[in-house]
Amino acid sequence: SLEEDNDGNDLVSRLDTNSFSPRYQKLIAKSRDERRQRHADEKALRDQLLHLEQNNPYWEFAQMICEFRGGLEFRPLRESDSVIENQITVCVRKRPLNDKEIKRREVDVISVPAKNQLVVHEPKQKVDLTKYLENQHFRFDYVFDESCNNDLIYKFTARPLVKTIFEGGMATCFAYGQTGSGKTHTMGGEFKELIQKGSVERTSGQTSANSNSSRSHAVFQIILRKNGSKTIDGKFSLIDLAGNERGADNSKSNRQTRIEGADINKSLLALKECIRALGRKGAHLPFRGSKLTQVLRDSFIGEKSRTCMIALISPGNFSVDHSLNTLRYADRVKELIANDNLDN
Ligand code: ADP
Ligand code: MG
């Protein structure tokens, strides 16, 4: 293949190609034409975008983000990439901008340069009103960009856990994020498919699901038992968590809503601590901290427990604060595990 140097001049063009065989000369010329065409296409697209952006209230930010992306080398996750076998997996999924966000001319402030990296471009303004971006980098086990579909997410998140329950273990998969970020779409939307894949002859299924609204956690459990036996052989829990913005909402809401918000906050904090404790052998499990963690108690104990947290984020600039909160939460779930590994 042809390498290009930083000036965009390909190395081959500086060689004396006349000494090459006609077949190679033809190949080189073809490749050069293709590259020129590609550059022309890219420029046309950029010009078109710029024209659009100039009618956009956030166009300066959009342009800064565009420039930042121009300097990135994108190596997204591919179907063929290998699946990591972690006890605790923490990943992020970014959904595409939706119609409402596009209508509001929101800017996509999330870049996913690699299969485990993400950059949040936080729009900021100095006191003299100069606009600038604060680019915050995060690293997770996987980062799924807006082009990833549920099949791909399943392959890297839930599928590795299905094995665990047939080996007598407890598997838990959480969807965490702001309302509208794609939790239900990722966990339940299509996903029946997962239940079909997971249930075989010797299973007896049990479900307990409450409302899937943003104000409550939805817990769906598949329990494996041998024929006629009372003991549980394996358990798969899928948890569609309440919108995490509810936990922070203590402003203009009424008393009932505030109490709910405080409960949601408590359970999300307890959950984080329980997952962190799972990553440290022999650590105290603070599952009594909330109803949610009490319900999931047996999923946090035992050698064979495995967990996957999928943090969902909306890409638009209106959601940037919520997205950062979600990412910091997910980061702390994993942070301790990474440090532990270093200590060992
Ligand atoms: P949440 O459960 O976090 O409140 P939803 O899963 O209900 O959010 O998603 C909100 C809307 O966005 C739904 O209409 C859903 O179909 C859509 N959506 C979410 N994630 C994606 C995605 N990755 N691709 C396309 N549409 C999505
Ligand atoms: Mg939902």
C-alpha cells in the first residue's frame, strides 16, 4: 500500500517510478487518482458542512470539534475484534443524534477514536466570551460509537456472560445513563433475542419486572435450576436502571419526586460501591445500602460473579453535563479495578 508523509505527498511519488514495471506504474497511477478523488470528495463535504454550520448557533464549536477530529486517527471497534474475559467489564455506548437534537441544531460533542477511547468536547466560554473546547479523554473496556448495532453490543457485553450462568455463576448486566440515552433500547428493546439465546431445556425462567419508566429500576432475571431442584444453578440479571439525572434532581420538584430522587441516588451509589467491592477480593459488600443492591445481593457474592456495566450517553451538546456525570460514574466503577491490577 502507499504511505503518505505529513505533507500529504506520497512517498512513492518522490521515487523514480519510471524504473518500475508498467504494471506497477499503472497501479501507482490508479491509486494516486483514487486518493485525489477522495481528497476532493472530503473537501466538498467539508465546504458543505461549513456552509450549513454557519447557520448554526453552535457553529464555532462544531468547527472546533471538526478540526479536532481531523487530527485523530480513527480505529473503531470491529466485529472481528477479540472479546475480553473480565470479571467486571465497563463500557460506553454513544447513540446517534436523534431528530429532536438535530432540529435544535445540537452539535455532536462525543468522539470515539478507538475501540476503548472516548473524547468529550465540552463547549466552554471565557469571561471575554471567547469560545473554546475542554477536551476530556476517557478509557473503558469498550466504547461503542453510533454506528454499532445491538448485535455487536450483545457480542461484546452479554454473550460472554451467558457462559457464566451455565457454569453455575451469577451474571449481571446494567444499563446506566440519563433518560433518553438508550438504556431500554440497549437492554430490552430487541434484546427477547438474548432470552431465547440464553434459555435452554433445563431452564425455568422467572421474571420480575416493574415499570420501565425513568423513575424506577427494571430488573429482569433468568434463573437456572436443575429439573425439580430448588437450588439455583445460575442467574442472569438484566437491569435497566432509572435515569441517573433523577438522582441529582432536587430542585423544583415536589416532595414525592424528591424522595424518589434521593432513593435513586442512594441505590446508584450503593451499586457502584458493590461493583467496586466485587473487584476487590474479600472486600465488604455494602449491599444493604439500598433496595436494588439487596435484591441483587447474591449476584455480588461468590467467586463466579461477573458484571457488565453499559453506560449510555446522548451525543448532543445539551446533554454534555449529564454525559460527563455518566462517564465519571462508570470511570469510578473501573478505576479501582485498574489500580488493583497495578498493585498486584
Ligand atoms: P432510555 O431507556 O435511556 O430512557 P431509550 O432506550 O428509551 O432511552 O431511547 C430513547 C430513544 O432513542 C428511543 O426512541 C430509542 O429507540 C432511541 N435510541 C436509543 N439508542 C439508540 C441507538 N443506538 N440507535 C438508534 N436509536 C436509539
Ligand atoms: Mg428506558
